[in-house]
Amino acid sequence: MAKFIYFILDTIACGACIGVLPAPLLRQFQRDDLVSIPLTPRFPWEIALIYKKDRYLSYAARHFVEFICTHFQEEPKLDCM
């Protein structure tokens, strides 16, 4: 799991994207080159992973989807690749 977190944080650090991540995760993988802004009020989220249907997914994107599906496999509504 750590290599995926490092990948996400490295992608953010190189300026390719921004991210919304759980605070405990950020505390575990602290980096001096990234800015973390706590979001308030705190509330539970129901989230979904989405991507363009019938389109090519890069190697990294496929592995990210697989990681999410594996991590949340107890969710009955999840229809993974």
C-alpha cells in the first residue's frame, strides 16, 4: 500500500494534480514539500472511484483501480475491472 501512497504524493509534488486524502494518512506520510489544509467541518463521505467508460487506462491508472477495489472489496456495490 505504501508504494501507492508514495505515488500519489509524488504526483502531487511534481504539480500534476492536487489531492484530497484522509488526515491520518497524511500524518503517516508527512512531506515538507507539500501543503496540507485541514477541511472543516468534518463529515463522513460516501465516495466513488470513477473513470471514463470504454477508454484506455494507463498502467498506473489500472493499478490504482485494482488497489481501490482490493482495499474496499467488502463493499457489495463495487463493480471492479
